[in-house]
Amino acid sequence: MRILLTNDDGINAKGINVLYQHIKELGETYIVAPERERSASGHGITVHKPLRADEREKRQYAVSGTPADCVKLALEALMPAPPDLIISGINLGPNLGTDVLYSGTVSAAVEGIMAGIPSFAVSLVSHDGDSDFNSAAEVTAKLCRRVHLNEVPPETLLNINVPAVQYQQLKGIKITTLGLRRYVDAVQERKDPRGKSYYWLAGRVEDISAGDDTDIAAVNEQFVSLTPVHFDLTNYRILEQIRSWQLEI
Amino acid sequence: MRILLTNDDGINAKGINVLYQHIKELGETYIVAPERERSASGHGITVHKPLRADEREKRQYAVSGTPADCVKLALEALMPAPPDLIISGINLGPNLGTDVLYSGTVSAAVEGIMAGIPSFAVSLVSHDGDSDFNSAAEVTAKLCRRVHLNEVPPETLLNINVPAVQYQQLKGIKITTLGLRRYVDAVQERKDPRGKSYYWLAGRVEDISAGDDTDIAAVNEQFVSLTPVHFDLTNYRILEQIRSWQLEI
């Protein structure tokens, strides 16, 4: 088995290195990750400037780009053959519900499934840099063995969030849907020393829809959440209604 | 009616300015757009540094951030009250099928619907900077009047692509699904003067799925495509199958 690890916290982040320690026995494991933190990079790709890939150790590359860049580069230039599995993470911080739209971690996995390769995005539900990633890494390694990779439909990635508790305290795993989160008070205005306004994006999370089935509810109850995520954003339910308007231009 | 215009080509781009000329009669129209081109920024937001908003003219702001930043800032800091409609565009270049995942243009509209505001993303199917945006702007203005905004479900944006032809040559409008595009030969390796490798993301588009119903097919036939796009990425069809695996950790 050939495995590609990437992330958006950067190649030096604790999450990807703990994951590597747990995964490397499963097969030939590559790391191709951003040289620095690229959080909240969304699904950005770098088209206006060239990319560099610095080989730090055998099969480990630091890339001057986004997580999506890393996957493209790994598949098309750095790896001798495509991986059987791509794992993006372990991210420091949850990627739940609507968060996935902003998530560099998830975007790397999207890039993977767009290339036809089964992909996981894995996140630790904690913002504390001192968090212990071992139980999340252990969960990921177990899922690598147990998930029926050949039964996951193409164009579907598995988005996994692991509560930041000891392994024994995890209550199990739930197959979930994406909840809906919003950020309220999202912008803070401040004045610089010259009296001119500037703005910070901030805001606290408000869980709009966190029903029993959602990833948000699962992690709140100390379950690992596993959500199948695809990238066909067409809202099929509304197609016929819009057609009935008989729009003309 | 209060309207917010934004884009990812930057506030000085032709597309947003031609659009403004066609839209401004419909109501009080604001422009809050990036100060420079932010193409392929995906759904990135700026969290590590503060944002500036420079008021260029009355109700027109150039922002030092991404398209998604612009919408957040417009709604929470710059506009006196939320708009009734957000239009992102007119983008120079199509946003068809899988492209929407990378698109700063679409991400601004996603940000709009996440705030509960009806939103359009509008793109011109041309990469030629000298293209005429007038027919696309006219189409957009007509759709602003004719779309039943109150019937578009929350969390659904309308993604509109207009072929780059004269208005009279447009064959009409089709309500479409997102096709599937892939980029082949996506990475080009080169050597710098010191013999070290660097890489360009490149590649030509290959339309994997461009059936009759898709946006890709519609614009190829000189129709305007209108695709309802939502942001619930859960793959519901696979939920039960994954549950049947009875995964344990």
C-alpha cells in the first residue's frame, strides 16, 4: 500500500508527524505538505507563481504552496506512482459542518478524490497546540485498515473529526452528516495609531443545525464523526422548480 | 432594493465595472471588492492579518483580502444594512462544473448564502481580457428582475455562465447541473538557472462529464447556463452503506 500524507498546518506541525508515526507501518508513506501553515486557505491553488518542493528527508517534501497544490504536485511530479490512499491531517482544530468549505485540510482530500484516489481528512477537535494527537492518529490507523476503500464511491472523501480525549474515553464512531455552523460577530473594527480603521475577521461559532445525525452532535458526545463528503454542489432538489419559472433572457 | 457587487478579479476589473453600469438602476448598489486580482483563491479567508477597506468612491470599497473576506466585511462593517442580493462577477473566465471548487467568484456567493442572502455568481466564458462584458451584464440585469428570489431556497446560490458572444447570438438560458472537469498534465517541471527544479500548475481542461443537462454542454451550445449550487457537501446516498460496515475504533 502506498500512502500520501499532507495537511494545512505545515510539514513541521505535530499533527502530521504523529500521524506519520502511526501510519508508516501500513505501507510506503510519503509526506508532501506546505512548508508553513496554510490554515483557512480554502481550496486555493497557486497559479501566478511557480512552486518549489524541498526534499527534507526521503519521501518527505516541503512545498511552497497550498494543501491543494501539494496534492497536485505529489501526484504529478513527486511520487513515482499514485498513492492508494491520501490522508490530510491531523489538523489542529475541528473541521465540522460548514467549516469544510474553508478548510485547507479538506481541500487536499477533495483534490485527492478529484484525481480518483480514496482520501481522508482528519481533524482533532481542539485548538490547544499542546494537544495529544496520539488517539486521533490511532483512530486514523485503525480506519485505514477497516474502511472498505473500494466501496467508497469515487468523488467521496471521508471527513473525520476526533474529540481531543484519551483513546479509552472515545465513545465510538458515528457516521454523520455535516451540520451547519455560522460565525456571529464575524468582523471586529479597530483604529490604527493614525485613527484609520482596520478589521479583524473573528467571531464565535454558532451551531445552527446540530441535529443528532450531525458531526457537530457526535463530537460533542465524544464520538468520532465520519462524514462522507462529495463535491457535486448541484442542488438537484430545486432544478425542476427553477425550470418551471421558464426564465428568458 | 439594495445590491452588493463583488468579484475576484479585483475592483479595477472590467467585468465588475460593466456589471455596475447595468445594475445600478435596479437599486442602491455597493461595490466591495479585492484591491487586486485574487483568482483561484478558493474559499480562503484572511485570519492571520487585519484587513483594510479603502473607500474609493461613495459605496465603493477596495479591500486587502479575498472575495469571501469582502462579503464578510461588507455585511458586518461597511454596509448600513444587509443587501437583498449579492452578485459576484462578472468573472473573466468560466466557472463551470468542478471549477466552482476553486473559484473565488463562487466563494463570494457562497459566503452570501451562508449569511442568508440570495446570491449570484456570474462568469464570462472567455479568457480574452479584451472581451465584451456587455451582453453578460445585460443577461445578469434581466435575471435580477426575473428570478423569483424569494423562491430560491436558502443555502442555494445561482451560478451563471454566459458565452462570450453578442446578445443576439445567445440561444437562451438553460437550467443545468455541474459537469465534471479535470485538469490533465496539471504540473510542468522546469529547471532554474542553477539547475534546481521548480513547478508550474498548468494543464488543459478535460470535460469528464458533460452530458446534455450540464453547464458545460449548455455554454458549448451558446446557451447561458444557470446552475443552482448549495453547500451541503454530505453524500447522503452513501450514508447507509457506510453505516452497514459497522466500523469500530
